Amino acid sequence: MQQIREKTPEQTYIKIKATNALEKLRNQRIYIETYGCRYNFGDSVKLIEVLKHQGCTIVGSADEADVVIINTCTVVGATERRMLRRLSRFRDYKLVVTGCMPAVQRAAIFTICTPEIIQSDEIRHVYRTINSVPGGGVAIVQVAQGCSGRCSYCLAQVARGPLKSFSVNEILAEITAHIKAGTPEIQITAQDVSSWGRDTGASLPALLNVVNSLPGQFMIRVGMMNPATVREILEYLVDAFASVHMFKFLHLPVQSGSDRILERMGRAYTVADFEEIVKAFRTRYPEITLVTDMIVGFCGETEQDFSSSLDLIERLRPNKVNITRYSPRPFTPLSSEKDPPDWVKKDRSRSMNAYTEKIYTSVNKGYLEQTVPFIVTETIKQGSVMARSPNYTGIVLNEELPVGFAGQAVLKKDRKYFFLGQRVM
């Protein structure tokens, strides 16, 4: 296996242990819990394919299992504490840990339990020898690992390392396999999707143009993109979204409406830069779904900074805002900086959440009773499916329909983050 760049003694340990841990998982019953971002879920999908190839059976509970695998996330303090509780819960099982946490917090893990470790790179390395896909409604295709950014608060860049874009051939082979398996929705993911190719002389728009030229019935959802890396490719990226294969969906985390806070965060763009990107997409695609992220209670954030974030939300009127309370993370530049007390963070989080929900109600009102095309991407339960419109609006249809079914529906009821629909054809 090609050696990865070493950063810490912990990562050296993981590299040695990972191969043995994965190889030993043969002909066993495995229970897996996955936490965190879509990239982590993509790792778990690949891991399951590898395990099946090695004769393992995936089971639905720890009590049925010979081995428990926890795919961890440590993006914020609350998530870290939850991970440690889950590890404590399974400490008496044969336990394997993967994800971001082993790369940066192995000592914390081993104060709770004594698991084996599987590194993300090892999963990908072994998966390349398998190259099978599960089929189903939604696929996750990882296009890069790591990040080219220098955000002052982010632990993921420490856990995942510098940007490493995967090859066009590897990406296209995986996407083609999903298309052949009849998967209608393909989610392209990375820590920062728009940074793909910056380390190899390529660019995301060029990749999307090649993907969009593939034959077959499929839709592409592009994952989270950093405004700092979008700026460099904006014109070509907007053009690439024109394909009929592209969901008109934009996940563009702004994190704050204050330039002063953005500078402290190390985000490498201004509020004006962010708004320019949104304007470019909305001018070309007026119905595009906009999702953004906000961090409240960042160290040094004043009431004026927080008000600026609310003002930006009011101007943008996004379809969704993911709100996170800031928590200092180890190994980051601001880890020792004083941040607002928890009661301030909670108050601002609740205030912003209430503010955004009023906007959702107002925005969604304009969609009610519209007839929109859809494609079914998931079975929720018997007699209920999730469908997606061309701009990725979620539509729950209470009837039996196969994954991949395409039709039209009237949006009848607003459920804040999705609609209840009635199929008309």
C-alpha cells in the first residue's frame, strides 16, 4: 500500500494497525454505526462492500454481531462526547473504530476502550480491489480527501490531511457502476468538493462536464463547497450546472455574516464574495435550492457580528441553514482562545433557528400547489417514498413506487424541510 504522509505518532500507529484489523474481519457478523458527514457515510458503504467480499454479514444490532464497528466524527465537542459514550457502550464487545477520531484523538479513545483501528485510506485501498456497488436509490461518490483550506477552528483538516484529489478514471468508474446498478441519485462528496483538482491541475467544472456526458438515467447532487475555492471557478461551475443530470442544489457554507469573524475563521473570502456566488447561481437558475451553514458563538463574536449573520440570512432567504454552536477543537489555532459562555451560544442558536424557520415558512409558501417533476430516490417505509424535484426539493409521496420512478406531483403540504406531495402522473 502506498504510504500516506505522516503527521503524528498516532497516525503512524493507525497505519500499522489498520491493515491487520481489516484483514481479520472475515466470515463474521458485523454491526456498523456511522456518524458525521457524507464522506464518512461513503467510507461505510465501501467498508460494507469490502466486508461482504470477505465473507462477512452485516446485521442490524450489536446483540447479533461478532464485531461492532463505529465510524466516528469529532467535528464539535458535543459530537466527540457522543462518540465516547457510544464507545463506552460497546467497550465489552469486539470493537473496531474508524473515521476522523482515531487520527486525532486516539488517546481519548483508549481511555474508554481498547479497539482495533481501521484508517479511511485503508478502506479505499482495499475497496479498489473490489469495485462493487450496492445499488439502491442514493449513492455516495467521494472525489477527494482532505482540504486545501486553513480554517482556524476546523479539526477535520487535521484528521483528513491535505487535499488529495482522486483520479478522473477512478471517479468515472465508480459513477458508471452506480448508473449501471440503476441508482437514480449520485451524491458527489468531499471535505470541500469545489477544491477537487487544485492539487493536480484539474478543476471541478471539467469533471462535472465529463460526468454529465455519461449515458444513462441519473442525477448528480454536488456536495458542500467552500466559497473560497468556488470563486476561482465560478463562471465555469455555473455553466456545468446547466446539464439535465444536475440537481439545481447549492450547499455553500458561509459560517458568518461578519467579515471580521470570517477573517478570524480563516475562511479566505468576504460576505460580498459569498453573495456574488449566490447571485451568479440564482441569476442562471432562479429556482436553485440554497443551503448554507452558520457557526454561532465563535470566539470574539459580538452581538453586532451575530446581527450581521441574521441580516445576511434575511437577504439570502436560503432554503436551509445548518446552525452549529462553536466549540474549540484540539490541535487548531484557536483552541486556547476564549469563546462566549454556553448560555450565549444557546441563546444565539435558538434565536437564529427561530429566525430561519420563519423564512422557511415564507419561502415554502410560494411552492404550495405547484406541480413539479420528480424522481423517487428512497423508500422511507412501506407505502411511503422520498422523491426529489429538479431543484432537490424533498417530496414525500404516500404510495408504493419503485426507486427510479419518474413522474409529476402537486406539492400539497409544507413540512418545513420537505413537502407532502400528491402524484398526478
